[in-house]
Amino acid sequence: MSERRRGNGTGLPATAKIPFGGDYNPEQWPEEVWTDDYRLFDAAGIDTVTLGVFTWALTQPAPDVYDFSTLDRIVGRAGAEGRSICLATGTGAHPPWLARAFPEVTRTDFEGRRHRYGQRHNSCPSSPAFRRLSTEVARRIAARYAGNSAVVAWHVGNEYGGACYCDLCAAGFRTWLRRRYGTLDALNAAWYTTFWSHTFTAWEEIEPPSALTEHWRGPNHTAFQGITLDYLRFMSDAMLANFRDEKAAIRESSDLPVTTNFMGMYRPIDYHRWAAHLDFVSWDNYPPDDRSPAWMALAHDLMRGSADGQPFWLMEQTPSYTASRDVNPLKRPGVMRLWSWQAVAHGADSVLFFQMRASRGACEKYHGAVIGHAGRADTRVFREVAALGAELARLGGAVLGARTPARVALLFDWDSWWALEISDGPSRLVRYQQVVLAYHRALWDAGADVDVVGVTAELSRYDVVVAPALHMLKGDLPQRLEAVAARGGSVVTTFLSGRVDEHDNAFLMDVPGPLAPLMGIRIDEWDAREPAVVNPVRLTAGTDEVEVGSRLVFELVIPQGAEVVGTYRADFYAGTPAVTRHTFGAGHGWYVAAGLDQEGVSWVVRRILDQHDLLGPYPDVPELETAVRVAPDGSRLRFLLNHGAQPVTVPAHRAGSDLLSGDGVEHGQPITLDPYGVMVLRERG
């Protein structure tokens, strides 16, 4: 079965084209509405539906009662209508009876309050009742529908997240710690418990770090970072255990691919620890606003990188607007299409929406949908969805299984994210995601294809490795970074890197710790200032000289063999290094000691890319994004995406043909992209 359903050796379901559709919840409407829906699905080219995401209360209305009559009709109708089905286990939210029968199922929050039934992320991952009953409903659903030829994949839970601080989680935490450390002596050393007389003499003395124990002013303010860091790791692992429970139950009946929907740069869950347990990665793309193409590019690259470079599924996006923010802007004409193609350009092998039909009530009744409350086919949103469906049908399977041929890696590390933001000092205003975004933005603007990978990733295939805010160093990462430079590559890292070990304890050596030999510097002092304080930095490379701003953190660098590329211009450390480059083997280690503004970050990054001939073909064309995927047959597909509201004309980088229009293109020929326009060129030569 799996050999028939999985395609391109990727672990994804085998399909003839990019799956197009999304979350469909027909249990919310009378069956006569279903007929209208499928008529509209036909008109829009919808071929794939995700079903049953929130059906636990329907399929199991009581502890010992299972009723599949509604789900049978839903699944049967979708199959009869010729749709492929990504079938969920329904465990994304537990039913009311479960909380009443087993009160320990609901979570205890950071403030120590036991929650009652309600909302969605409200299930304690350590609850035996939740684990047993969620696993059993997954088992029964898989057994019932495994033989249905329309089902192509399984969807476990939904958008895992949050945290619990109950007694069950406290016990689970202690068990997790015993496995991790073995002895209390090792744990006490890792947590540095001689500070403030915290030495633990029994496992039972350990409490979850919360507002009632180690924290003040919220989850990021903790007296013992090591305890909080380990609890973040534990909670991510505890929810992973829930996913693995259900996946194992599905495997008793089916070997179809299993996934759950990630949420991009989502802080509570370490997706690098999770990804290996998914048959394919999928994620939900809801950017923070409608001006975030660079943010989305980073998130797509992170999801692809978590899958070891394999394609992923875009499981959810809105066709128009969300409903969860204070302000929910509408996607302008053409933007839904553009952002869908951007996902494909960065590795998506599906384009799916939430939601197919707008909910009539509750908190998502105003969330965008392919089909609105009136069920019309003549809305702008529906017409744009239908036009995109027709384009994807013309594209066929041309991009399925295609990989990104990146020679640049950007390191993204949840442990560094957590450790940096729970640290007291140097500055609580530094946000890991924003630092990483600035460096990815510089790569994106320059047109470089980038893999965003974890710190354990194999680095031998990359010419450039960018490691912003690499606060925590684990394992042999310093040696592997040195190997990149030694063979002629470039490694760049920044302020607040190389500070702590895997337990969040400072290295007993000069900053930047084990990175110092590669970077050729030492740092004895650092300065932190409020955002209004700007220290200019002069950057120089030959005759190219520019002055840029820097903010928040300013490290005082003492070169130990490194050459100076940029210098501070103000304060008592004016004239001292702010950016350095150190020759290491045949390559270089670059260190950026200050929070440069975007212009400064881009200046540094472009010098490095240019050295390795890795600038894209249009690095100086604002708002024009390019990305490359190489198909399994070797064909090279270049995506051009115009994120601007004005047309863009550029010379063709190579000869080829536009897979969307069918037009041929010759090398150097002017090609024009309309506002928010897209081209997918199969290049020749």
C-alpha cells in the first residue's frame, strides 16, 4: 500500500499533481449543503480535502460509545466525488465528556490554575486518560478507513502547542530528567544549583518552573535558566509522545503517510526534535501581517530544512483573511496566488486552505474561506481560487519531489532561541527570531537559495553557513563549522553567540567560547542600550565604504588574528572593531559584534555571497524574489515572484519555457511580471 501511495521517495502521498484544497468540515452543515460544496469544488479544481480534524465528540460521544455514522457519510461522499482525503484522527480538541469524566485531562496553566473544559489546546499531554483515549480513537479510525482508496494520508491532532504545569506533568518531568541525567549529582551540576542554595537531594523535590516556583514577571523571567530550559524541552517531548502514540495506533492498520501540522517559527515546540517522527512535514502559513514575504520565505525554508530538504505540504493558509488577530487585513487581488506559488517555490508539494466553507458560528465565523456563508461562486476570492486551481492543473506533476539546490545554510536552533530569551542580560530586547530574520532577509534579498537547518545538520554540502545568535553550542558543532571554513567556505555568526553549553551554563573561556579559534577574536565586555541609542558602524571593503546603524547590543572585540571590516563610530569604544573576518584554512570566519540594521546585515552578507558566486540573478531588483527547485528528472525550475504593486521587467537569466503560460523564453529576453505576478520557468542549458 505505501509503495503505491508514496511518491518520489519523499514519504509524501503519491499524487499526479500538487494537491489542491484544504480543511473541510461538513459535519457543521446539513447534507444538502454538501452537494452545493462539491459542485463548487468542481468549479475550483479542488481535488483534496482534509476531513475530521475536530470530530472527536461526534465519533466518541461517551467513554465506551463510538459512532462513526457521520464520519462514514463524510468520507464516503468525498470518495464518491473523486477527492483525495487527508483523514484526521479528530484529536485536536477533546470532547466535554472527557473533561467531566477525567478532570485531570485539562491543563494547569503557568499561574497554577487548573482549567475547566473549553477552548482547544487544553489537554494535558501527561494525562494517562488523554493518552489512552486519544490513542484508541486514532486506532479505531485507522482500522475503519485504512482500506478506503480515497484516503492518501493521516493527520494526527492539530497544531500542537501550549504547556501544562500539573502534578502529572511534574511527575513526567522528573521521569524525563532521570532519563536525561541519570543521577541527581549530574542534574545539580547541569542546573548550577549551588547558586541560591538550590541543591536537590531527592527527585521529588523538583517542581515545574512556573509563576509559583522559579519565575517572576512571566515565562521568560526565571531564576534558573537550566530548569526552565529543560521544562521547555520536556513539554515539547511530552506532546511529541502524544503524536507518536497515535501514529503507532494508526500503524496497526495502515502504512499510509502520517503527519501533523506545524506552525513555522513556533516557539513552544522544537520541530527539529519532531520532524524525524513525521512521514512528511506539513505546516500552516499565517504570517503576522500582509507585508511579510520575507518572513514566509524563512518559515518555508525552516519547514523544508526540518524535513532534511524534502518537500513539505502547505496544510493551511487563508484565501483571504484570518480572524484571530486584533486587525485582520484582506489579501489584495493576486496576493493569495502569489503567496501560494511562493510556498511551492520554497518546497511545498501541496496548496491547501483553511477553510473550504466558512463556519457559521464560533470564533472562526469571520475567518476567510474558499466558499463564504452565501455559497457563491462569483466572489473575487472564489474566482482567484478557481484560477489558481486551473494553473496547478496545467502544471501537473512538474515540481513534485523537486529539491532546492542550496549552497547556503542558515542555522536555526530552538535551544538557542529559548536560552537567549530566558536569559537575564545582556538585553531582554533582543529577539532571536528577529535576528535570524534579518540575516535570512539579507540572503533572500540577494536571491540566494537557502536551507534553514538545525545545528545537527550535515554541513559538508554548503559553501556558506550563517549562524545568527548562535547562543548555545552543543556537541561537535564548533568543529563542523571549522571544517566548513577549512575547506574554503565562509561561516558568519553574530553577537551573543558561543556563550553557553547545552545546559545554559557559560563557557569558562573567552567569548565567543569554542567559536573563538574560527573567529579569531575575543570579547571581554559588552554594552546594551535602549532601542533609541544608535551607534554608527563604518563598514569597509576595498573602496566600498558605508556607514550603517547598530542597536541593542554592542560587543567590544579584541582581534586575535582577525582583520577589521567594520568599526564603531561612537562612545568610548569608537574606532574598535564591530565586524571582523578571520582567515581559517582556505576560508573565513566572520563575526558581527553589533545589532546592525538591515542595510548593514545585507552589506556583510552580500560580500560573503559574492565571494562564493552565490548572488541570485536579480539581487538589485526590489521585491522580485527568485527560487530554484530541481525536479527528480533533473529539470531546473526557476520561480520568479513579484511582491510589488508595480510591474517588473528583467532579462531572462536562461532560456526556457514558462510552465504557467506555455510561452518560450530566450536567454536575455526581457520578461515582464505583472504586479504580484508569477512565472515558473523550466530552464534550458
